[in-house]
Amino acid sequence: MAKKLKPIPYDLVSYITIETEAIKDVNDKQMISSYCLGKLKEVEWYIQLHDVGSKKHIVPQSKYELESIRDQLKDCHRRIMAVRITNPGDRPLIDSKYPNGYVG
């Protein structure tokens, strides 16, 4: 009997994108990068199952959907890796924002 696999959630890319925008330190970056790569590996495995016509597993999404998710996850990972972490010691103690045109 074939095992039905869990579908890839449709909000996965949105979740990773939101978490990417919230990266504050290297731990955040590592966690979301690992999560994204794990999901990417899962999607690629699902695509492989489609390609070989697996009789042991039922993939709940079409190959086209999975390829789209894979491409979006690759893009997400590029954005995660592009996030630059600022060292807390390099930030000013007081960071005042002045309105445009202010001459102090």
C-alpha cells in the first residue's frame, strides 16, 4: 500500500520571507537558513518521486507546483544569505533620526 505524503504548506514561502525580514543575529540567520534548506530538500525529494513514478509514495502536489515552490525556496535562501548582520558593538549608542531637511 502506498504512503500518502504530507503536502508542502502553501504559506511556507511567506513564512520564510517574514522570518528573513526579522533576522537580528547569526543564530536567527542559521535557524531560518537550516529550515529553508530542509524544506528545499523535501521538495526536491517529492519531485524525484514524481520523476521515477514511485508506487510506494503518493505525492499530494503536482510536479509543476513543486518546481515552483523549489524555485521560490532557492530565492528565499539567496535572500537569507544576503542578510548582513551588524555587530552590536558597531552600532551607535544613540541613533537619532532627524526629519529630511533638518539643519541642526
